[in-house]
Amino acid sequence: MLDSVFFEQVFWGNSVKAYCLFGGILLFGLIFKRIFSRILSKLLFKLFSRFSQQSHDGAFVSLLVKPIETLILLTTLYLSINQLKHPLEVAVFHYSKLIDKVKVAVPVSIGDCIDRIFLFMIILSAFWIILRIIDFISHVLLFRASLTDNKSDDQLVPFLKELFKTLVIFIGFFTLLGFVFEVNVLTLITGLGIGGIAIALAAKESLENLIGSFTIFLDKPFVVGDLVRVDGVEGTIEKVGFRSTRIRTSEKTLATIPNRGMIDGVLENLSLRNSRKVNFTIGLTYETNAASLREIVSDIENYIHNHQGTNTDGNASFKSFGDSGLNVEVTYFVTVLDFAQFLKIRQEINLEIMDIVMRNQSDFAYPTQRLISDKTTAVEQPKEVGNDATD
């Protein structure tokens, strides 16, 4: 009897029982929120166990623990606070509302404000969970895509992930407007009118880039992992997004190019080439006679044709008379696409060209100048300032 009387005592507008329920619910939620979040995550994973095929429960739980924990914490706070009456029933302001064509002042209490805040946070937490589920689905799909040789699915999965997450955020935004702020969403959308047209015009470039991303997926000029060159930028495709494509350059920097530029500009897919071209010019000294020059050109061309790393399209030819030497142009195609192997083959050919030149009693030319002066024997010419000559 005394216990019931004690719990019914009122302090600061609330009974002792209400304070005990407030503290008990709050304490219970804080202690067990992590345990309940893991249990709920594992129960929810059972819905996706067939889809995942492999054991991805660890990834699923790690993705969902935080949002579910937040949802449990918010629910606990809401239930605990609602055990109190004061000061939740205190009106903080009034607003006018038409009821049967009569303006009525409707009071808004602290409790009403808290209800709106918690509803806002709970809806956010619910959509956060949906976004994490999309992350998990994309994680499983990327794992499956890694098991195949086709790179198109590696490129498509991240794009679809961004697409669905954007749609969920869009739906979540209008859900908040409708349930929390009581906005008539249908009226809002249909009432945009000229404002909607202005927004569409402002978003014209973004829409063009979005259409460009769809064009990339349909036309497939490249896939993730391809080496491309576009607008002077050369690198490996890392990601194709809504608005732009990310390229990892040879300097290891990350270049971001709008999707419209990827399809409108001249794009070279270097990964689709069947060989690497090498072209350069060597200079031989003018002391090289015609017979030696013919032997050098012939030996270089034969070596290129017989090399295992090149095709038969290569050639060497006497190009021109240069300022310092005889110019011989060398062109060949390396059929090995691996860059490290390409460097080794190019080095082998360059060293062999050096040996060929030396074997044929010639040498490489370098920039030189020869000064020739006429010797005066009959009459000594006066020396002019600035015109000194040396033999």
C-alpha cells in the first residue's frame, strides 16, 4: 500500500512511477541496443540468404548494425519520453486552421514538437536501413561479377547502385514532406509549373551527362579497367557514375570527365589495340658510306621482322640528310600488350640497333659544327673586330 502511494506521488508534474518507467525504458534500450541490433540484422539476413549464396552475413550485419541500432535508440527515447506528461503538455505556440470554414487557433505543445522530431528521425533511420540493404545487394553482385571474365557487369553494378540509392533518397524526401510536415506532395509536384521548367533548364547539363552515362552502358565504348585516351587524358577507367567518369592517369592522379565529354569527344580505347607502335629516328655520321648505310637499314629491318615480340609491319629506311647526320627512320609494332614486357622488347631492339650500327663501321651522329676559314698567303688581310678565325 505504501509502495503504491509512493509511486503515485507527483513531482514537477510527473509521478514517481512515470519517472521510473522513463529511466527503466531508457536504461534498457541503452544497454541492449547493440544486442538487439545484431539479432535483428541476422534475422533480416535470412531474407537474403538465398540471394547471397555465399556466406556474406558478416558484411550484412556490419552494414545494418549502425542504422538498426539508431532506430532502436530513437524508439527507446520516444517511448521513455512519452511516459512523462510535464512539460510535454505545455503549449509553445498556436496556429490558425480552417475547421468548417471557421478559423480555429490550434495549440502546439512540446510533446507535439517532439513527436514530429522523432517521426522525422525514425523515417530517416528506416530509409538509412534501405540504403544499407542496397549497399549489401551491390556488394554481393560485385562479388559475383568478379568471378566472371566480362567487365561490363563490374561497371554496371556501381551505376545501378547509385541509381537506386538516388531513387530511395528522392522517395524518402517526399515521404518526410508528406508525413512530418503534412505537405500535399501531389499538389506540390503538379504545382511546380514554370518553376519546374526553370529547374529542368538549370539541370540541363546534368541531364545530358545522365543520358551520356546510359549511352556508355548501351554502346559500351569502354568498360571498367580499360586504358583510354580522351581530350588529352590517358588512364584506366575506374568508375562510371551518373554525371562523370573517373580515370586513374599514369601519374596516379584521378581525372573526372563529364559523361557528355566521354561520348562527344574523340575517345581512344587503348585496351582494344592489338599492338603498340614504336617510331623514332636515329642519326648516323656523314662518314658512313652508302654501302654501310644499306647494310645497316637491311639488318635493322630483318631483326625487327624476325623478333618474336613484333609483327612483320615494321620497317627501317634512310629518311633524310640532317644537319648533323644521316637520318634513318625506324618503325615497328610490338604485339605484346603488357607494358612491362613492352619495355623489355623495346630495350632489346634498341640495343641490337646499336650493335648493328657498330658492326657496320658507322657511328651515331650528335650535333656538331665545323668552322672553315680561308688562309691568306699572298697579302695579309687586316683583322677586323668581331671576325676572328681559327684553323
